[in-house]
Amino acid sequence: MWRTRAAAACVICRSLANSSYGIKRKSPLQNLHLVSRSIHHPYYPSSKFQRRPLRISIQLFSSLNRLPLRKTKLLNVKYGYQFHRNFWLARLASRLLKIRYLILGSAVGGGYTAKKTYDQWKDMMPDLDEYKWIVPDFIWELDEHIDFEKLIKALPDADDLAKLLPDFDRIGESFTALKGFFSPGYNLVSEVIGASDLLLLLGSPGETAFRATDQGYDNDKQYKKVSDKEKIDQLQEELLRTQLKYQRMLERLEKENKELRKLVLQRDDKGIHQRKLKKSLIDMYSEVLDILSDYDASYNTQDHLPRVVVVGDQSAGKTSVLEMIAQARIFPRGSGEMMTRSPVKVTLSEGPHHVALFKDSSREFDLTKEEDLAALRNEIEIRMRNSVKEGCTVSTETISLSVKGPGLQRMVLVDLPGVISTVTSGMAPDTKETIFSISKAYMQNPNAIILCIQDGSVDAERSIVTDLVSQMDPQGKRTIFVLTKVDLAEKNVASPSRIQQIIEGKLFPMKALGYFAVVTGKGNSSESIESIKEYEEEFFQNSKLLKTCMLKAHQVTTKNLSLAVSDCFWKMVRESVEQQADAFKATRFNLETEWKNNYPQLRELDRNELFEKAKNEILDEVISLTQVTPKHWEEILQKTLWERVSTHVIENIYLPAAQTMNSGTFNTTVDIKLKQWTDKQLPNKAVEVAWETLQEEFSRFMTEQKGKENDDIFDKLKQAVKEESIKRHKWNERAEDSLRVIQHNALEDRSISDKQQWDAAIHFMEETLQSRLKDTESVIEDMVGPDWKKRWLYWKGRTKEQNIRNETKNELEKLIKCNEEHAAYLANDEVTTVRKNLEARGITVDPCLIKDTWHQIYRRYFLKTALNHCNLCRRGFYYYQRHFVDSELECNDIVLFWRIQRMLAITANTLRQQLTNTEVRRLEKNVKEVLEDFAEDNEKKVKLLTGKRVQLAEDLKKVREIQEKLEAFIEALHQEK
């Protein structure tokens, strides 16, 4: 192949030489290049060559091939010019006769000479097919990945470049001055070309042919003396030196390019405020992945978009590899313990400053500052621990991080927890299975690039991740294998060929697209990225693995790995993104059709929109509390408060006072007990009643049906908001103190001003006593069983215990009939008497049962007596005004109930004022705070807003958003091409 190209170049050279530029010649051979003449006529003396007088236009070219310089004036070049006589008629005739012979002879001679020259060059060229392996593989594939025609078209025009060059007329017309101006570029090109004979392999066919021709005869004898083995050794040494030299040159150029790009990006960054900010391709793609992770949290097969999944055994160095690619130590440190507890998605993109930020935060971490790096590592560790649920070791929740910086390769990587073989103490029992399930979930994506990390310092047989990767990608079409800690492996491994077997894919059963060997430091967590890169470069420069060609140059260093992974990533993206967009377009159509069929009259409100709608309804209902009338508040408060305190008033105040012998003792007892009650219990009980009343009214408004506008989808949310608001609300602490004074003053007043109030007190007392009597009758009926009417009408009977209680009741009723002024408690001798009377009839009774039955019997008797007394006091207002002087009627119990009734009314009024003026507003504030907290808690919203309708609207929104962003990404991707 090389010989063919060289010979073709020579033929082209001859054709160029045959073209005429005003040269008079006698033989076509005289027009050939000196090198070509030396090839056809080795013994032809070039110094004897003479030419006819020649007048040419010299056109010089710079090292910039496309830029022609200015033409100089015509110069006379003389090569032994001879004068001719002017026999023009004879010369014209002879030339007309000879022209056909010249044409025919030139054609035949030219063809024969071209064939002979081609064969001769073909024999002279060495066979280099067996040395193709020396050249890296990517050299042969350059034309596949780089569009040279597009690159040439993208270059500036010659006129634009000419404006950048100095005016050569002022410098001078001499070629020496021109050569001096281009000497830096010329020297650089000469230095690269003269570095080795590698140009024979890398150069164009024409250049290769000329170099081979110039050196063919000089080196012919030397090649014959050297054996093939020595040739290979020399070539390998020369290749290694050339690679190192080229590497240094490339690094220098890349460093300069990096600085220039940084300046350009900084300039663009300063001008952002003057133009609309345009997101980069990788940022757009990362947003699509974030939305997909929310939409497809269970890693279903719908998500087929590419990302680089970094998997490896625990402590294999996968996090260090990712840090080298990101060019920053961004992950938490740990010696042998599990540090990666949840997947971390890292989006790498190019930017003017080396910074990192989280998806849900606006804070930027400056990766050039050690304090920001420490803060970033701490934040990642906190997020990981917060994502792990109680009783677990690892989490499936993905932490999204974006890293920008000059020279970073654009891609999306996901760092997964390290695969473990054994669950140690302190770990959850299912940790191993959880890590396997997370890894499989990410790797089952057919377009995911698997970056398989293997620790080179341990035995390959101990690897677990290789078997897992082989299961997920048996053909190795999307796997890139990385061997870490090669420096330790070279020291510890007895046979270096074992490393070669690993890199060549012959040791593991797994297959891969490519194999790489990297060094990620000396094991010191405080090492900087720059020091690690220097150590890695130094190691591979001196490594026997590279010198002995066990490893190829393009298979080492994290830099080459980063370039290869980025290329593979974008190739996979371009191949799959349009297919994914079509899939989501079909999904969107299906979801829209389902919504139209199920909910034709409803808008497509997602969970956030539904929450906002529910929020407005709840706030409207809270405001409705202010519309409740004062009368309604006071009636509810007074009724509820009396229900709470009536038992205490009857049992602890009224009944004990009624047992006294005269009115003075009655009033004294009542005053003492009311004072004690007001000081300790009443204000607190009143506040509790007010708070419960507010809750009940709030709940009534929240649960009240509103006809067609009512949406039961909000019921769970409203209930949760109500409960949380009530839980947070606390009544004003000073309310009890002010309320205590008001209640104490109200209870001390005994002056009933008119008959209406007197009658109202009697009515209040009768209602209370009748209610208590009814309850007492019900208790007694349960104790003694049904009476004879119910037994006959409803066929009900009494139990043995009810019969005993019934007999006991009868004995106690006889006791009360004998003494209507009996005290509220039985004496011991009375208990004994009742028990013996029952035993005489064959009924054995416990004394406690007798006392318990007596309490209810006496209570009924007392309430009936008090009701009769109320009827007598209806006409007692006149005697009350005279302080019951000269009257046997005493109505102090009526005065007591009036005092209680008035205290309830004043307390209800005071509580109503506190409610309407203060507490309703504070409750509204609490509700707003609860709603704001719920709005920020997505898990809470998902839990409270559920149902097929909500989920369908959510899916429809997500699919639309994904499709739109994918289409925008595809459009930007086509524009970049």
C-alpha cells in the first residue's frame, strides 16, 4: 500500500513537470524534478543540465498552505541562451510536420516511463505492513471521526488571514528575510519531522514517497547490515522517544489552549448580562436525566438515555477515577469503609471557573479553594446520610451534582455504591442485595455506558463486579474496563504479562469496548489532583509495561480514559436520543387519550397545581371563621363550658353545700368551693373549651360539602393541614390570668336585679337537675334491670346480680322513707342492718354493693326533692328581695345557679372576644405556615394527594416536559454538528 502511494506521487510529480510555463526544451526529461531525473538516470549529471532562456513569475508560499503571498516582478533566468536565425517559414513548416510525431511519441514514452518509474519505486519502498501496530489505533480512524473538508471550510479566508500578516514589501523582497520571518514555524515543523522516521507511517503518501526516495540509496546498505530483530528494537526505542517528545509538545499546546479557552469563557461570562443565557448541551441533557429520574424512580425500561455508570468493588478506586476525570477531590474520604451510600450523578461541563453546585441549591463551591472542597465533601456526606432510611445502609435516592471547569470533558457519570462480598457488623442485613439491585437497575439500561473499575493491586479472581458486568453486558458493546493502582500491580505482580492479559481482555470472561490502565495516586487522601497527574505521567514514562509494549500509549492515563469515555458517551447519545424522543411522543399520545376518556370535563392539574388549588380553598375556609356571628360563638362556648363543668358544680359544690343545716352555712360552703374552683381549674377549663370550640368550627368549615365545587381529592390534605395547624397552635398564656379575675368577680356577685333573671335561674336549675335525674334513673335501671312492665312487654328478664341489687334497692328505699332528712352517707350500723335483712331472706350482699346502690338511690331522692324546691321558689323573688326575712322559704340554691349562669355568660363573652380578635388570626397564620411547609415537602404532597387522576396528570406533565426538553436538546445537537 505504501509503495503504491509513493509511486503514484512520483507520477503526479512528472505530470506537473510536463506542464509548460513558457519553457523551451528539447526533451521531456529535462522538465523533470532533479530527484526524478536521478531516479530515471542515476548516472546522468544534473550539473550538465542546461535550459533555454526562461522568464517566469515566482510565487512564494508560507507555511500556511492556503495563503498566497504577493507576486514579485518578472525575473530573467538564463541558462546558456543561444540566438537563432529568423528562418521562420522553414521552422514553421518543420514544426507543423513534427507535431503529430511529438504527440504520439510523448504518449508512448510517457506511459512506458511512468510504468517503469512505478515499478522501481515499488521495489525500493520497504514493506511496513507488519509495523502497523506501532501507530496508535486512533490514527487510522481519524478520517472517520474528523471531517477535514468541514474543518477546511471553517478556516478563515485567505484575505482575512492576509490582514493578520505583516506587510512583506516593507520587510524586503529577499527570500532570506521572508524565511527569517517564518523561521519559528519552520523550525517547529522541522523539529517534529526530524524527531524520528515515524513520518513514514503518519505522513501523507506523497511526503512519504519523497522521503523514502531521498534516503533510499543512502540507507540501503545500512538496512542490509542490521538484522530484523535489531530493526524492531531500534524502532521501538525510537518510537518511545518520539511518543514522549510528542506527548510533551501536546501537553504544552493543550495547556496554552486551555488558558486561551479560559480567557474566552471568562469574556463570555462577563457578557452574560448583556445577552440571554444559553444552556450548554450537557446541561440540557442533564436536566432531561433529572426529570426522568423523578418520573421513573423505579428505573423502569422507559429510561434508555445514555449515562456513564461507574461500578466497581468496594475500595477499588472508582471514586478516585471519577475525581481525576472531574479534576477535583469532591467526594468524602474513607479508609476501607463504605463512603458512597447512594448514587451520585455528576454532570461535567466546560466553564471559565472550576466550580460545583447541587441541582436543588444555588450555592457554588469553588473547587480551587480547599475550604470549599471540604465543605462540598461534607455536604455530600450529609446528603447521603439523610437519604438513607432508618435501618438501612445504602439509599436508592440519587444526589445530583454539577461540576464545571476549563478543559473538562462533557458527560454525565453516576457513581454507585461499591459492590461488597460480605455484610459486616453495623450494616443492614440486606445491604449486599440492595447494592446489587441498584447496580443492575442502572446497568440494565441498554444505552448506559458501564465504566467497570478493577483494583489492579489485588488478585483478579477476587473481583465480584466483573461477573456482574458480564451478566448485564455479555457482548461488551457498552463496557469500558479500567484497571486502577497499576503502580502497585507492577510492584506486586510476579508476572507482568498478567497485567497485559487483563488489559487485552484475555484474563476475565467479560468483554469490553476498551481497556485502560490508570494510576490515581499513592494512597494519600491529601494529595492534590495536579500531584496525582504528575505522578501518573512519571510512572508511565518509566514503566516497563509501556517500554516493553505490554501496554499501548493510548491505553494509559486518566486523561486518555476521559477522552475515550466522552467520545463513547456522545456517540451513544447521538444514536439513541431521537429514538427516545419518539418513544416519549407515543407515551404522551396514550396518556392524553386516557385523560380525555376518563376526565373529559376536568383540567389536567398536576400535583403542584392541585396543591395550590387546595391551598386557596383552605385559606378561604379559615377566613370564613371571621364571619361567624358573636351570638353563635357565645352560645356554643356557654353550652360547651357548662357541659364540661356541670358535673363538678353538682357533685363538688351543690350537693355538699345542700347537706348543711342552715342558709348561712350553705352560702359559706358555696363561696369557699367556688373560690377554690376559680383559682385552680375554671380558667384552664374555659380556655380548653374555647380552643376545642375553635377546632370544631374550623373542622366544620373544612369538611363542609360545597355542592358541585367539592372535590374529595383534597380531603386527606385538608385533614392533615387541620391536624398540624391545631398541633402547632397555642392559646395566649396571659388569657387565663385575665379570665380568672373576670370569673372571680362574676361569681362573687349575688344580686339578682329583676324577676326575669330569677326565672331564668330557676329554669336553668330545673334543666340541670332534670338532666341529672334522667341520667341517675338510667344508671339505676341498669343496676336493677327492667321493671315489671318491660319484662312483660319486651320479654326481658333480670340477671342474678340485678335481682340482688333490686332487693338491696328496696331495702334502702324503706330506709329513706323512714327518715326523709337522712344524710347523704350511710352509717356502718345501717349497712349492717340492711345486710342482715337481706340475709334473712337468703340473699348474700357485699357491704360495698350496698353503699354503691345507696349513692344512686339517695341521689335520685335528692334531685327529686331539689326539683320540688324549684317549683316552690318560683314565687320566692319577693322574699329574696327582702333577704328571706320573716319567711320559711329559703332559695339560696337558686342564687347559686344564677351566679353560675352569669359566670358562664361572662366567660363565653370574654372567650368570644379572644377568639375573634386574636386566636382566629393566629390560627390563620399557622395554617399558612403549614401549607408553606407542605409545599416544600414533595413526599408529603405525594402522600396526601393521591389517586388515579393525580397520577395520570403527573405522568402527563412529566412526559410532556421530557419530550419538549429532548426535542430542544436534539435541535441544539444538530446545530452543534
